[in-house]
Amino acid sequence: MSEITKQSLNELIDNIKNKKLSSLEITKAFVERSEKSKKLNAYVTDNFSQALDNAKKFDEKPNFELKLPGIPIAVKDLFCTEGTRTTAGSKILNNFIPTYESTVTKNMWNEGAILLGKLNCDEFAMGSSNETSFFGNVQNPISENLVPGGSSGGSSSALAANLTPVTIGTDTGGSIRQPASFTGTVGLKPTYGSCSRYGIVAFASSLDQAGPMSTNVKDAALLLEVISSFDKKDSTSIDFKRNKYSSELTNNIKGLKIGIPNEYRVEGMPSEIEDLWKKGIDYAKECGAEIIDISLPHTKYALPTYYIVAPAEASSNLARYDGVKYGFRSEGENLIDMYEKTRSEGFGEEVKRRILIGTYVLSSGYYDAYYLKAQKVRQLIKKDFDDAYKKVDAILTPSTPSSAFKIGEKTNDPVSMYLNDIFTVPVNLAGLPGISIPAGLDKKGFPLGLQIIGKPFDEQSILNIAYSMEEKISYKNNLTDWWI
Amino acid sequence: MTLDLKTVKHISKLARISVDEEKANKLAGDLNSIFEFIEKLNELNTENVEPLTSVANTTLRFREDEVQSQNIREKILSNSPDNNEDFFVVPKVVE
Amino acid sequence: MDKDNQFIIERENNKYEVVIGLEVHAQVTSQSKLFSSSSTKFGSEPNTQVSLVDAAFPGMLPVINEFCVKQAIKTGIGLKAQINKKSVFDRKNYFYADLPQGYQISQYKYPIVGEGKVILDMPYGPKEVGIERLHLEQDAGKSIHDIDPNNTFVDLNRSGVALMEIVSKPDLRSPDEVNAYIKKLRSIMRYLGTCDGNMQEGSLRADVNVSVRKLGSKDFGTRCEIKNVNSIKFMQQAIVYEANRQIDLVEDGKEIDQETRLFDTKKNETRSMRSKEDAHDYRYFPDPDLLPLEVSDDYINQLKNEIPELPDEKKKRFIEKFELSSYEANILVSDIETSKYFEEVIKNSDVKLATNWITGELFAVLNEKNLEISESPVSSNNLSKLINLIKDGTISGKIAKTIFEEMINGDQDPQKIVEEKGLKQESDPKALEELIDKVIMNNTDKVEEYKSGKDKLFGFFVGQAMKESKGKGNPQLINKILKNKLNG
């Protein structure tokens, strides 16, 4: 049996069920490795001692019928966890302890999983490098001083470094898929309405989705099966028939039509990415898929649209952080003074920038020119996909226009940072499912990912495509454990 | 378009985020570069396009009129910055 | 319209007319809040009816209460208004201590109810007031400023309670019309059971838009909005003050600023609420946590079937069927409880007597004791029994009043009072004849006088006979017998 922390989720579950490993042994292994990995700064809050207690409790009365029996899992610090501090990577929630549990995490605990800790992320999930977190940068285990992507950067780092067998993130414009791509891991953003948003600190309500992050496709399928549920507490949760994603997983994708959008060949994209994409197309063909050229003409407008819609919603969603009910408060002479100081000191620069963008695009006289315009373009972007899906079953693209960059490389240039999400953002705007799988390395030896975009509620097809391509690609991170 | 200092200060006021002169200048610069990139949308004619608010292609789901939440005052006030057992407390409101 | 009844403010050389529009905030009658499952009960301990959603905790989401939607649609039907099959919830963004989300969920561009109308019964005839729209929105919490000199205390019990904002067209022209309008709205909503209309508890408040213009002018003046006035009396006072203030400005050749004002009930004046510099920009946009609200024709028709007879229709029926005067009918229908009481009484008793007794004796008692008709000390059942006792001649009207006095103290059955106290009217001609003979015997001198032409003495004999019967003698019979005996 290989080292515990190197085992996949499915292997760990098998070993627990076959009583080769106990929940305590597994939990101990991940806790120990996590404690040795402080340098990565992946955790904001650990739950180690509680996790060990819970593992013991599980072992005393194990229930092997559960889907995640006694499996310790660390989650992005955007999910509210009852009794455990939840910060959203922000000073303004530095001391916030929820008295409630998000639906997604509750689904995990109901299936036997154990909370290992809360993982670092960009403040309110606004960022692509985890550099906007109040709790500091996160290191990419691939190489020192490399960003792990964002906003689920703590999640991707912890996952890639084997500090947690799987994890969950949230994806508003690429925050699961881009960090997965940067760390050689698998990340899936489900269809909007698939996973409940109840109890997840909101960034942009019409775009936010939680999703699984894992080291392989089969683990992602299982975790998605656990977290995706219809929830009456979320008015945008959709009641559709959810597959048994893991047991229905197949590598037989013969005859599936996969579209290649011409517009994703963007200017200045490194040739390695182009090459990787071509390789991916070849793999898909080898797996029996039919490759079809398609057009998504409004692709180039997706990012500008996103940078109106998301900040607009965020400016309103973040109005509740006002120092009155919870979280950080800066004393003020009067109410307005208190508000202004609290929000000025409590939010970081990127969050403030986006709140101001959002406030501006909604303000009187500019609403039609910006917000309404963006909503209309969003319609066009969605229609592009609707049209494409008349011809194909899924779409294959690169996940990101580049591999991971150095910490600090883009912090002074917001727009170049935003360009990172160019391939992932259209998927959120159209509410579609998308998965990023590791597909190879660039010249620097940094991982690159390929993205498979599906039809609404057809997570099964993109999982199947990813599963069959994963076999052909057979990618594996080569960790040096440089941080230990 | 260019966002001038006055506008930056005005929207900061609306968003209840205090900015000093230096910050406002820096923000004006950042926001202008972002808006320059956003302006790309103006190339598109969207005259007859319906705005899309939500991709969830369905309508609002109803809840029954039932009282389910009990008195959870303690929980509600447990994270409050001011320690008062009955109320949220804020500095005096001046109109 | 009769010019004499107009509310005109005169200055040296000019006559001014006041133009008023109201935005009424009516609390929807429901068990739980608009987007959360906490209770709407009034008067609970602070912050005990607050859910995680109401206090806007991170990640909390709104889920709409269907009953509130139905209530809004029913109210729309009661206002003879257009029901919109598709409406949208928007966020109205502003910061305030008692607004935990930092925005109010309201309906801006697409309200659930469109144009409608209300008919007012004014002394000078019916007056139609247009309804612009009705939309659903969340109430805010309560800021308490007077517990502590340095701090404001916030109670979120009301936060998230469903309100209907009913916006009238600028069709009102006087404080009297405002009074009639509010009362009519209140009456309709109480008939529908959609709002209890309790102004003391804040279930009904209004923002009052006031402008003035020279009499005869067709253009509207600049209007000012007086926020959150919570009684009809204050609305009327605020309108009078504000109209005069605006006229003063016009007379002085000054501009009227379009602004929001506050009515100071202690000083009886309005004053400007916010400086212009901090002018609100609410940044409305569709709430992305909620999807469009859609209802079908069937859904609306189903609700139409649930609508009870409303005051206007009831009044018409009372006049036609019972031959009541318009005045009487108005009194009986204006409040749903009164109309219910009336209709219960007349199930088994005479309409004319019931009308007189309810609008006369009963209202006098209720007024005196400051009671609602729902708290009446005399049940409709017992009042109808009393009326029947009068009608069938068991008791006289005079005795009935004595019995009614008794009934007030503990809603007693009038039949029992009659029996216990022996108040039954004496209608046996033989018995009456006997006591009348006695009266005649004891007053032979008066009999002589009467017979010699002093007709007025007839009353004296009736009185004596009544007295002899201890007030129980049937007056008609006494009259008849006396006449026979004295004239025979």
C-alpha cells in the first residue's frame, strides 16, 4: 500500500471499507503532512484536533454505507461551517464564527466526511492568484514562489501537495478550473443551479457555483455526486435528475461530438498551449470522439461583460459587511463614519476596486450603458453556446492562456490579471458545466490544463470525456516536497 | 471615457468606503484602465437583445407561509461587535 | 365637482389648489416574513423574531412566501387593478443601521400589480382616485435612538416583514380626501384580509407627496415627499403645513426644491431630511438571488374566486335589497366587522330595527367604552333576539332600552332578562281593563274635566295606566281601551 496521503479518494475509501486503514490513520496522516506544510500557507484555520476526535468517533461506530466514510477533507474558507471560523479570506470576517452550515459542506458531513480545516482563498473569491487574501499568499507546491491560481488557491495548493485527499472550491469566473490548471489537478464547475449556494459567502450570485477539486476524474465524479443536490433554501437551485456520476462514469465516448471553438485561439497565447490543445484534440479522437470546428463569436466580449456583471452583484452582496452585525468594526464618530472606516479598513484593495466598479456601473445615468449592456451581451454569449450545442455534445479548449506565474508578477496590473480568466469566464456567464484536467507541462515544467465544457446539466458527459482523456494523457505531478 | 477624481469620490461615498486623496488618485488610474477594457462592449449592437439576468431557466419557487425560525437571538447576536444581549448597537445616527 | 367643497388656500391675489399623491405601505397579513420563515407577530421582545436570513448573515438566501404573493394579488383585485403575470424583484441599495442586507428587496420596474382605482364617497359625490401600482417589498428593522445618548439600538424583528406599497396617482385634492382614501384602502384590505390596517402598530404608513398650483392651472408644481407618516391626523396636518410652506415660496417668487421631508409631530411642521450632497442613488438592479415571479391566468382566476363581497358592492346591495339610505349603508359597510355584525343580526330579525339599533344604541355604547365592534359587549345573536322581542310586541321600545342597558353587562339573553325581571309587556285586554278601571275610579274629578272638553287630559290617563302597569302595559292597547272607556 502506498503512502496514505498519496492515495486517491477512491483508494482511501476502498482501504477504509476493507478495514486496511482506519479513519484515524488517514486523518492523522493528512494532519501530520498539513502541519509540516505551513510554508504553503494553504490553511486559514485548521480543525486538526477536532478532526482527529471525529475520526476516532467514526472508527468506534463506522458506517461503510456512506459515500465518504471517515474521509478528512479541507474546504475553501468561503463555505460557512458551523462553529468553525469562516473568513472568506477577508479581514472584515476575521473573527466570524457561523452558527450554521452550508448545504454543500453539510452534504459532505452527512456522507461521513470530516472537516480537516478551512483553506485560504482570494478575498471574497476575487482574484486569480490567491494574492488578495488577508491571510497572505499561498505557495504552489509545483515550485517555490509560484502562485497556485485563484481564487481557490488554498484548495488547489493543499490538494496538489496532498494535504487533503480532495477539496471543494467555488467558481465565479474560473476560480476552480484555473487553480486546478495551475497545480496539475482536476477541477469541475457544475451547471449553475446544481450545487446549492446556501451558506456560501456570496461573490456574484448569478455566477457562483461550488464544485469538486481532486487529483483524478473519478474522485471528482464521486465528490460531485455528494455535493450536488436540490435545495429549497436556494431559490436558484434547480430540481433536475442528478446522475450517479461516479457509478455512471465510463471511458466510452465513441461517437460523442466535441467542438473546437476557433475564437479561443487568442492573440499572444503561448505556442505550448496551442500544441497542448492540439494534443488534446488528438487524444479525444483516439478515444473515439468526433471533432467538429465551431464558432463562439462573442467570446472576446466575455471578460468585459464579466467585469461589469460580477462587480455589480458583488457591490450589493458585500453591502452587508458594515460592522453592525458581525465581523470587523472600526470605531467611528457616528454611523456613517463607522461604515466608511470599517469598510475601508476591512476590505482589501482588489475587493474595494470591484465594489467601486460595481457601484459605478449600477449608478444613476450609467446603468443602461454598462449593466444593461452587459446583460444583453451575456445573452449573446449564452446564445453562442446554445447554437454550438445544436451541433456538438461538448467543447474542448485550453483552461488558461498561460501556466502559473510568479507571486507578485501581476499584482500591479489588474487587467493583465483579469485576462487569466479569458477561457473560463464564458462558461460562468452561460451557466454551463466545465472541467479542467491536467494535460501536460510547459517549458518551465509548470502544469497546463484542458477544459471540457458541457451542455447544461450534462456533467456526466464532460466527466466521461475527461475520464477517457485522462487515461491517454496519464499526467502525474512530480512533487519534490520543497516546502517541507 | 475617463473617471475623474470627483466621480471616484462620489462612488466611494455611495459604497461607504472612505478614500483619501492619494487613494482616490490611484483608484482613478486603476478604474480607468479597467473601464478602457470594458468599453470594448460598445462595439456591439445590442438593440434588440433581451437582457439576461439569470441563466436558471425557470421561475420563482414558492415557500409555504409557515413560521419555522424560532427565537435564536443569542445566535444572531453572538458575532455582534458590541456586547449587548438584546440589540445590535451602532454609533449614534446623525441625519 | 361642487366648487364649494374644494380645499382652496387663498392668498391676497391668488387661489391655490393642493395636489396630493400617496405611497401607502401596508403590512401584509401573514404568519411568516416575505423571504424568511420567522414570525411577523407584533410586540415581541427585541430581536427574537430574527432569522439568519433577516439579519443578512453571509451566504443566506431569500425564498419567497407564496401567501404574501397571493395577498398582493388579492389586494390588486380589490383595487380593480391589472395583475401582472410576470414581475421582478429588485435590490434597492442603501446603507442604514436597520437595513441588514445593505439593500431592500423591492419591485422597481416590474411590479406585481399595475393600474387600478378606488372610489371615495365624498359629501359632494363619488370621487375616483387612480392607483398607479402596487408592489411587494421587505420592511426594515427599527432603530431606537432614545435608550442611550451615544448609541443607536437596532431591533430587527420587523426586518423582512412583507409590505405592499400602494402608489396612488396625484388625484387627491384635500386633507378630507386623504382621510377618505386611507379609510377606503384600509376598508378594502380588511375585507380581503390582506392587511389589518392597524396604524398604531405601524401596519399602515404613508409617504405623502404634496405640490401646489394656482387654481385652474393644469400643470403640476414641484412636489415634496413627506416620509413615513403614521396617522391620518398627522397626514392632514403635514399636508396643510407643507401646502402653505410651498405657497409662501411661490408667493415670494422662490423655487421649491424637490426633496424628501420629515413631519415633526411635536412642532407640527415639515423639514428637509437629507442634504442634497448625499442625494440617494439606489442603484436598483434585479436581485440575482431571486428569479422572475410568474403566475398564470388560472392562478389569478382562482384567487378572484376567493374574493369576498367588497364594501362598494355590499353597499349597493344593502341599498337595493334593504332600502337603506346611502348614509346608513356607508356606516354599515365601511368596516368589515360592522358589516359582519349587521348581517348576522338581520339573519333572523328586522332590517330597519337592526339598522337603527346598531347605528344608534350599539355605536353609542362602543364609542363611550372605546371598543371595536368585534369587542361588542352585546353579541349579534342577543341583539337580534332583543329586536325580535320588540317586533313581536313582547316588550316596548322603552323597555328594550332598559334591557339593553342590562345586556351590556355581560351579554345576557334578553329573553331571560324579560322573564327574570317580569318585564314582559302586558297585552291581556282583560288585565288592562281592570287596571284602567282602577285609574278611572281613583280620578273621577279628572274624568269629569275630560268629558267637559279638556282633551289634553288623555295623556294623564295613559300615564297613570302605564304607572299602574309598572311600565309593562302595551301602549297601543292602553290607548284603545282608555279611548273606549272615556268616550263611551
